[in-house]
Amino acid sequence: MQRSKKTGVQEILIGLVIAYLALILFIPAINVFYQAFKYGLAPFFGNFAKPEFLHAIQLTLIIALIVVPVNAVFGLCAAWAIARHKIPGRAFIISIIDLPFSISPVVAGLMLVLLYGRIGILGPLMEFTNMKIIFALPGMIIATAFVTLPFVARSVIPVLEETGPEQEEAAKTLGAKDWQIFWRVTLPNIRWGLLYGLILTNARSMGEFGAVAVVSGNIIGKTQTLPLYVEEAYKQYQTQAAFSAAVLLGCLGVITLILKEILERKTTIKDEA
Amino acid sequence: MAVASARKLKLQWKSIWEAIAGASWPWRITLVYLALMLFLPMLAMFLKATSGSPVQFWKIATSSVAMSAYDVTFVTALITALINGVFGTIIAWVLVRYEFPMKRIIDAAIDIPFAIPTAVAGLTIATVYSENGWIGSLLAPFGIKVAFTRLGVAVAMLFISLPFVVRTLQPVLREIEPELEEAALCLGATKSQTFIRVILPPLLPAIITGIALGFSRAVGEYGSVVIVASNIPFKDLSAPVLVFQRLEQYDAYGATVIGTVLLLVSLVILVGINLIQAWERRYAEK
């Protein structure tokens, strides 16, 4: 350490890092807030008078409210199944759960169109039962659930593996029922890991663009979420409106980062990931 | 005979059924959810992709528009992943080894690309790097245009793939014992020799994993790229945007062909990452 100080390597590297991060990360991030509020608070609050903006917020919240609990249940089940069983091909199963991270969101959306759309393999069934999934809310929920599928499982698996099955086995020997073991022993042990996964799921649910854009059809006031509103407003040269919506999502990002940081300090998950 | 084989078949079905019924509830939920959410959509895409003849598939997959879109997507993603490989390594090094003011905040801010929606990233990069934006206006006098060009696509990809190398490398760097470096230095190795021969080798699997993850993310990126680029074919139209455009033009087969190419590339990267991690584990055990 001492030596590198003398040669100035340390200062150069720190300067380099800050310059690079400023160009790629900090200036664009600060710009969101600057652009949204450069004419004061009026344009930001003026946006709330627009019904399509309010509808976009509402839709974004509805999707997150459905997707987060559903993926939480799946994530907990998958994490428990994987962490508590010595099964062959464990790494392979984790890779499968990770698939949505490596599939392009647009391709994910395309898959759903090919499955549930009018031209899709379940198309005739959809028509017969008069169900509308593509270009409607159900498709957007499925698409969002697809892209956020791995988060909870990925955050809970390392915590579950670290705590080991001993406490659960002890509870079982003492006559506790399965759900009692889950609520009283397992859940308290994994609570921070679970919360971490939920926060990431929520952030991605509210912010997902590609997959939702494909399946939603972006119908204003109907299937337009907040991220879709941002793009639409920008394309219509309503830059101010775009940034007013973007700053809401930016705040969501900041809150997510703060919560993440708090949780990482509480646990050692950062070293596990 | 027929009765016997029928009975055998019935028994077989029974045993499969018992295996499923015998599995615990979490297992059942996991498998059913994965089947519905992952395999069924993938199957739908596979069926669509194989609905045309291989010749037709090949023709669309290698059409000139598609080839230029692969060029924009894969080449730009590779270059940006490598740039982030270098800078990510430096960032991780600085964050683990040095102490300086605001370090914690900078460390936390590395995750901004994970927390901020891609549409917002695209919007703000397009504004900052436009001709009258904060950074774009400084570059404009030199004739460098970033927004609505391939360079803009590169900046968006740099943004979204930034955290990967940093986050895969940090835990590995923390575990390295300083004794090794000290030993190398004591034995007369120069600083650069120590870095290349002693420090870098154990970090390499993590760096490569991070680069691969960043590349994979950049290849599939849609939200920020579609906003930053002008999306003109043969100029800065990327493959995911091409998939979207084909679908908008009701050319589901064309979209599927290019989507399949993208999917296959991501699967290859995923397998590659797993192999690197297996190699890393072996390295760690030695």
C-alpha cells in the first residue's frame, strides 16, 4: 500500500475509475433528476394530471403486486427443493432457473406471442375460450414473471445452504408440523436473503421494458406501463413528460439501491453472489 | 401377451406417477412452474422455428439485414464487454484495495444499471450524449456523434454491462492473501511481474465470467439500445430490435429465426460460463 502511494499508481487508478464511472454512470444518472426538475416542480406535478400517465403508474403497480408474490412462492419452493436435497445435476437445475437472465427480453416476449398469441400454438384455444393474453394484462404479467423468475431463488439458495437443515430437523423431531417449521424456523433464518430477492424482483418488475413491450402492444391508457410511457413520450418529442416519468422510476432505483445496501450490510450475501 | 405388455405399461406409468406424487410440494410447484413459464414458451418458439424448411431458415438467418444486425449486436457487445473487463477489473481493484472518500457510495452506485430501468438508461444516455447534451456537446466540435449512432449503442451497452465484472471479481479479490504478493516482491519480482504472474492468474476465471455475463446481457439488450439508436438497418439496427420490428410487421417467422439465433448464442454463452466456473472451482481446490 505504502509503496503504491509513493509511485502515485493509487491516485491515477482512483482518478481513472471516477472519470470512467462519471462518463458512463454518474452523469447519465444525475441527468435524469436534472432534466426532470430543471423547470422546477411544476412540470413534474403537471404530469399527474394526465390520465394516461396515472394509468401507466397504476398498471406498473398492479403488475408488480401480482408478479412479486407469485415469484416469491416459486423462488422459495425452488430454493428449498435445491438447497435441501442432494440431487444429481444440481448445477444444471440452477442453470435452468437462471435461463431468463441470459435470454434477451425481446426473445422472451416473442416466445409468449408464439405461445399465446393469435398465431401461437395455443391461439385457437385462446380464441375458443375468448381469453386474451397477448396485448392484454395477463401477457404482461407472464412476461414480467418470466424475466424476474430467478431473483428470489438465487438470493435464497446461498442463505438456505449456509444455515443447513439441522434446525429444521430438530423442530421436526420435536413434533412441529411442516408449515410450523417453515414459519418459525426456516423463514426467520432466510428473511434477509428473501427480502433481497423480493427487492430485486420488484425493481425489475416495475422497470421491465423489452419483454413487456413485445406482448403489450403499447396501447396508450390500456397496456402502457411506466417504462413504455417513457419511450412513447420520448418518441413523441415530449422530452419533459418522458423525464417526469423517468424520474419516478429513477427514485425507485435509488430506493432499491439503498435497501440493497442495508441488506448487504446485514448479511454476507455480497460475498456469496 | 398384449395384456402383459399393457399391464407393464400401466405399471411404468404408475411408477412415474408415484415419483411425481411422492415428490414434496415445493418440488411439484417448482417443476410445474418451470414447465409452464419456461419450457412451454421455449417449445412454442422451437415449433415455430422448425415450421419452415432449413433452407428458408438459413436464408433468413443469413440475410444481409440480419448479418448487419448481428454485426452491430455481437461486435459492439464484445468490444464493450472487453472494455468493461478492463475497467471493471480496475474498479474492483480500487474498491477492494484502496481507501478514499465516498468509497461506499461509489461501491453501491456500481449497481445503478441493475436498479434503473433500461428505458430510463436509454433516455438519459440519449440526452446526455446528444449534440446539445452535457457530454455530447463537448464531443460535437470534434465531429463525434454518439446518440443515434453505433457509438450510442456502445455507450448503452457499456452502461448496462458495467456491474458484472466488478461484482464477480470483488469477492475473489477480497479472498486473495497479500502474503503471496509480498513473497513475490521479496523474491525480487517487479511490480508488473507480480501483477501478471501472481495476482492476475487466480482472478482470470472471475474476470472472464464477468465479461461473458456482460456480453450476454449486452447482446440481449433492447430497452436502452432502442432509445439511443436510430434503428436504421445497416447502420445501428441491433438484432433484438430487428426481432421486434419483424414482429411489428407481422413477420412472426422472420422474428423467430433471428430470435432463435440470439437464443442459441445466449445458450452457448451460458454453457461457457458454467464451464469456466467449473474450471474456477477446480482451480480453487488445487
